[in-house]
Amino acid sequence: MAYKAEASYESIDFYAPASNHYWAITESVGWGNYNIKDDVMLVQYLINKCAGKKVLETDGLFGNKTFKAIKNFQRSVNDTGYSFCRVDGRVSNVMGKPNIAVESGDFYTIHQLNWFFIQEKRIYFNDIRADPDLPIDLCSSII
């Protein structure tokens, strides 16, 4: 289930000054994962918000379109030159982990989605349930 996670001390400035949370998933999203509907829906919603347009249906179903959209987002992060994430079409559950994967030095995709989301739609970052674009199914289930 998608939820509002407490940000670790070192990640607070990553999202925004005075922000103490980020939007998280309980299980990883991608091929070979459980792909819980709410988690997939949150990823689809964040990708659409980061893109500034509807790229995906926020239906909670993981398939080729969602896989390709995640990879395109990951490539676009890398194209900025500011930070890097692995281009694998997967969004990992990073509960309790720092922003950067220790083994690779890459940022986690869920953290990048949050960072771009707060840049694009800061007004909805504290409570995404206020966003009229948030699917009703996700709005009623998000913690």
C-alpha cells in the first residue's frame, strides 16, 4: 500500500527544506515484483506529475507502458547530469534506506520521483489527496 513515509534526517534537504516525508511504496514495482495495485498507481501518478502531462493511465496495472515510462523517467533523471539512477524500469521499495544505493552510488527511483514531484507540484506534496488528479481508488487507500 502506498503511504507517506518519514524521511531520514539526511534526506530532508533532498526533498525540500522543512519536509519530513516522502511518498513511498510498500513493495517494489517492476517485472518480477508483486506490483501491488496501490504502489503501481502511485508510481504512475508520480510519473504523470513529473512529466507535466498524462503519460500513463493510473490504473494500478504494471505492464509494458508503465515499464517504458519508468525507464524513460530514469533516463531523463540521468540526462540532467545532477544525479543518476539505474535505468532498469523498476521502482524499489526503499523503506528505511538512505537516498543513495550504497553499492552503486545511484539515487533510488522513488526518491527521484518525489524530488521531481515536489519541484513540479509543491502544492500537493504534503497531502496528495488534495490533488483532483489523484485516482479515487488511491486517494481512499493511501495512508
